[in-house]
Amino acid sequence: MGVSGPDILLLSGGTGGAKLARGMADVVGAQRLAVLVNTADDIEIYGAHVSPDPDLVSFWLADAIDERGWGLRDDTFAVMDALRALGVEVWFNLGDRDLAWCLERSRMLAEGLSPTAALAHLNESLGVRARVLPMSDDPVRTWIRTGAAGWCAFQEFMIREQATGLVEGLEYRGAEQAAPSEQALAAIAGARAIVIGPSNPLASIAPILAVPGIREALIAADAPVVAVSPIVGGEVLKGPTAAFMAFAALELSAAGVASFYGELLDGIVADENVASLATLHTDTRMEDAAGRARLARETLSFAEGLRG
């Protein structure tokens, strides 16, 4: 069946959601996919606006992701090396082509383009046919408090602090004043299936849901909403999800993930059953292209089966 626009929506943070996005694009075709991505991890540095999660999704969709899991494949780091030689503390590493991408975003933003429009232009240059949508065109930033470091922005927590220590506070600063873009709301309204990717529920998906209007639009959508649990075998494959779940007093399990999303969900995809919710019990690991495609296919089939 042909479609005039995207009819599959994925909510995503970084690596887990980006891998699933690529699997979905491979299974149903990129033109059917829209990805609504967390921008609360954004940072302004080196004179550039860096948007890590949307860029990671874009690079995966373009088959340009580096094997280290971030940045562009085979990128060089001459600028970072030159900054170090000048005595600059380089704690946030960007490849040369990655930096150019972010500088071009900054130029477009300075000329008045919205973050959504700027990312669309950048993705066009990579041949990305899926729609990668920032959660809002307004600035939202995640701040974290730990006993050791106090309050710090998300990238400083992840990179400078190596995501160590107990999470004692979490704020999505600017969220109350933000609004979803028209493109984001249209993607929700036009979706046939809505999937919350296997990203950190508190650090990656919650900032999206904190933007006024998005949660309400998801609840009102004429589409089933299913989440893919980021918990595999009772553990987290990557990142500090466990620390954030502990902060929120959530069990480190698919049931804990389902409890956090609450009324949003019609079902969950996990490697364990969730008694209170329709569950697709399957292997949620995505170790290669075949694994990504399998999980995408099973998740979308599960969502389709939940349609009223």
C-alpha cells in the first residue's frame, strides 16, 4: 500500500533508538518513517550547535555511522588535535566532518531557519529519506544533579563525569516553555503505529514527553503506542539507564519501563513478560543488520495487531 507521508513514528534518543530506526527503514522503507528525537542533550561548543541524538539517528539512517557508535565513519580529528595543541581543554570530541555538519547547522539557525528545517537540509545532503524531527524547535536542556558534581548539563555528566555517581536530581529546563513543531504533531496524528524506542526512559524519552502537547497528542493518536524495553536480561546494554531508573524508584525491568510510561502504552516489546500489559516476548538485542530488521519487523507486526 502506498503512502503519501510517514505513517510509522518512532520516539528515539541515541544508540538504541537509532539502531531501531535503521531497522525500520530497512523493513518498510525510509519514506514511511518519521523519528521524533530528543534534543535536550544538545550543546553549544566550538562555535557550533551540536545535536547528538538527532545526528546519531541521521548518521545511522544514512549508513554513515562510525564503528565506534558515534560520529561519521572514517572521520578525522585534526581540529580537535589543533585545539589541544593550543592548550584548549577538549573534553567533547568531534570529528572534522561532524564539526562541519554542526557549524552548518549553526549558520542556518543564525539565518533564521528552525532546528527542524536545518536538520532537514543536513539530512538531504546525506540522502536520508526518513523524516528526522527534533522534539521541539525551542531549547530544552537536561540537567542532572549528583552528590559529587552537583548540577551539570547532560553532556558534562556523561563525558566529563563519566556518568558516575548516584543521580539525585533531574530537570528538563525550558520544557514548560517549549512547544512541539507542526511537523512533530503532524507525524503523531498521521501515524499508523507509534513505537517508543529502547532508549533511556528518563534521560532520552522523558524530555520529549515533557514538551507540552506531545504526551497529549500521543494519547489522542489513532494508533497503538508500543515501547521497546532497553532492559535486556535484567541489565542495561549501554549507558546509565540503571542510575536514572533507580532515581525514579523504578524496577530495572520491562515492568519498570512500562510503569514509567503508564497510560501511554498499549503494549511493550521485551525479553520478559509484563503481566499488566500486552507483551511481545522476543529477543530485543540488535547486534547486526539482521537483528535490527527482525526486531523492527516483529515490533511493527505486534503494533499492527493491537489496532482496534
